Amino acid sequence: MEIRIDPVEIAVERDHVSGTLLSPATALPGVLFVHGWGGSQEHDLGRARLAAGLGCVCLTFDLRGHERNAAQWETVSRPQNLADLVAAYDWFVARPDVDPSSIAVVGISYGGYLASLLTALRPVRWLALGSPALYKDEGWELPKRRLHEDPDLHAFRRRPVAWHENRALRACRDFTGDVLLVEAEHDQTVPHTVGENYAAAFSRAGSLTKRRIAGADHAFSGKPQQKAYTDVLVGWLTEMVRGAREHEAGERLDARKRARQAGGGG
């Protein structure tokens, strides 16, 4: 997240005074939103608007099997949806107004699962997961809809799973950026154990922030719970982006001070 620091000369009467102008670079942090199974990009637009207000470039999109591509609902697989996310990421970071070193990915439910897998394939600085789902590695190529026919899926989500036993958790284990993990208090789809499995896997993360939304179901369907989740997410993004900008500016100023001292400046 480059911060520009430029020396300036300001005319005053018949003289000049020296100054230093600090400004954000042209490329801004990017926030990529990944909706859940059965959702759409429409669910993320409100949060994307707020994130854009922080000075970020935001992208929402529809996974195959949804909205315009709903005809693929019965056949689309996890590899295909992961390819959708990778394609969206690559298109996004190629934009001249996006800083590829400052990318946040926000995923909810199935989107959180895909976002975790993305971190093993592409650089991600900040990762926010809301009620992230967890699936067995078996049947990777099967249509996603068929995964729910597994009679053991519910039990699988209620038992501890070590990071090395699951593809998504292995990706989380290798992730060294900052993480926000949000749980719904009354989640009947993704029970508390899944969140614990994710949290344990993030042992190498730069930071891990965990929040539980009181009274929320899996989809955060109640208006108060939606607002609470949005407030948590935007507050965390604000902290991450602002902190990164302040850190970058501090490093630049320290480097400038050392250079001046080395050159004999007062």
C-alpha cells in the first residue's frame, strides 16, 4: 500500500519554506466479496458501498450456478466455483486502480470456504470469513449440490477436524495475513465446531479477530443481525486499512529521516 511522500517548496513573501506532502498512491486497497451458496452479489453490495467509502476499490460478482447462470445450479462443482473466484481475483488485481499487495477477500458460508481455498492460490492480505462452511475433501469433482446428500455431512461439521485433514484448513494453516472470523450464535448449518476448526488452523495468521453475532442464524437474516455483522466487518476493514496506511507512512518518514541524518541534515 504505497504512500507517496514528496518534498515541496511553498512561496511566502519573497522567500520559500520547505514542506512534505503525504498522499495515497493511485492504486487503492481492493476488497473482493464472495457470496454464499444460493446467494448473489446483491447481498454484498451494501457492505461493498461502505468499504468503498473507506477508500477501497470493491468487486462483487455471481458464482456460476447463481443468477444469470442459475441453469448450472445442479451441476456446478467446487473446482468450477473456485475457478470463478480465481478469475474474478485476477481480473480485479489487474486494474490500474487496485493495489495487488493490499487485497482483502470477504466470504460468507460457501463463499468463505472458497475464499480460504483462494489463499493457497493467490496473494491475500486480509481475509474475512462469515459463518464459513466446511466440506470433506472427498467428492471434489462432484456437483456441489450432491455434497449435501452425504448423510455424514452434519456429523462431520460437529467434530474436530485437524488442519492437515482438510484442504481448506491446510490453506488456512499457511495463511500469514490478518483474519476476521465471524460466527452466528444460532447457526444450525455451520455449527460452532466448524468455527473452532478454522480458528485453530489460523495458527500462523498475523492476527485473528473472532466475533459472535448474538441472535443470528446462519444467513444473518434478521435486520439487527445483518447490521451487527456489517458493523463488525466494516470496523475491522477500517482498522486493517488505516493501520496499513499509517504503518506505510511511518516507515517512509523514518526512512526519509535516516537519509537526512546520513546526509548531515538538521
